[in-house]
Amino acid sequence: MSATRSFTLHARGPYQPEDKTLLFQPLFHMAGFFSLLLFLRTGVPMVMFTSSATTSSSPPALFDPLRLFEAIEKHGITVLMVV
């Protein structure tokens, strides 16, 4: 591997300019926070997936896989990091 290619992989990760990611981990969790930083640094377009809870007094929303798959299809997601 050339030094240039190695630097590119380090700076951008394994992502291509046409990639698009969906960030659905909570940002208070390490996986969500560092994914956010990684995608901001690499410039990969990102869609933020929010819970369906609307107020702070609402109970925490449960994970809904159907909503996740709908978002992947709707936004053309090519990168998904899961824990």
C-alpha cells in the first residue's frame, strides 16, 4: 500500500465520497458520540435518527427496527454502524 493511500484511509476511514450514513446511537453513549465525530471529520453525509419521544416527560422510546429500515431506504444509507 502506498503512503498516500495509507494516509487517505487514515484520514477518511474506509468511506467513499458517495457514502451516506445513518447515526442512530444515542449521543450520550460512546458509540454514538465517537461515530458523530468520525463522520464529521471524514465529511461523510449523515442522517440523524431521533427517538419518537417528544417531551422530556415522555417515556424513553423503544428501538423500532421498522423505522430504521424505512430511514435506510428513504435516505439511501450506505454505511450503518451498530453496537
